[in-house]
Amino acid sequence: MKIFTQTERLILRELHPTDATAMFVLDSDPEVHRYVGNKPVTTIGQVDDVIQFIRQQYVDNGIGRWAVVEKKSGQFIGWAGLKLMKEVVNDHVNYYDIGYRFIRQYWGLGYATEAARAIRDYGFDQMNLIEINAQADAANKASDHVLLKTGLANLGNFLCEGVENNWYAITREEWKLLGPTK
């Protein structure tokens, strides 16, 4: 098992097929999917396909979403990571998107911000990226809060599949200015 990075409370590691049951809990919850297309999974087979897709991204792109494990309990609590976006979104293509999704009982505990900061740092420190982007449904105030706390700037909105989304970015130079706490 490859661990990509750790924080005070979290381990961010490679996603494995053995994570399928916990991923099903996450991705079958309609509330979790409220701002990401409202398409919760209904079978464990769908989750298996998602995990395989993500694992293929590790091979093809050297990066993908990671399992987030709470150190204290050892429990899978969600996923987070960078994804190389090869399709055009908001007139951007071949950019690195920061994303995260957590099981509802772990919302509001600061885990999304903690994971997003670790991912941002990994992207700049380990991958030498020039810029990291994100998008979020404009109505998703919690995600807006996380991305802003992570240092990404809201650069405006755009329509994605008929839904108003916010576009975020942080450059390597902006990240350096955040100082030692990053």
C-alpha cells in the first residue's frame, strides 16, 4: 500500500478494492451527491468500477484520488486528491483538479480542509505543479469555504451541465506566499 502523505489526523493513501464497502457507504448517500450531479451509486459493482477507474489513473497519470483514513480510528472516511482533467472544463484542459468527498458523519470536523491542504502541498512539493484548480457547485458553501481556506481563489463562475459552478485556482507562487503554515 502506497501512502502518499499524512497530516496530524489523516493518512492519504492509495485507494484499494478492499475500500469498496466504505466507498459504497460514501457514494450511495444522496446528500453526499447533492452538489456533484445527484447520481449516487446503487450497487457495490458500481463502486468497484470507480475504484478500478481511479487505480488506472495512478498508472496513466501518476496521480488520482486517494483514500482518506482517520489515524485515530483507522477508518476510511472518504477520498481526496488531485486528478488530471483531460476534458475541457471552463475553457481549461489538462489541468490538475483538487477534489474531496467524505462520509457524512465526518463533515464539519475540518477533515476536508486538512486533506485539501495536504493535497495542495503534495502537488506543489512533490509534483512541481505550476497551478492547481478546483470547481464546486456555486450553492455548495461548505466546499467554497474549504477551498478558500486552502488558499485557492474564487475566480468567478461558469455553467457546467446547466449548473452554476465556481472556478478556483492557486499558483505555485501564491502558495509560496502562504508562508510556513501553508
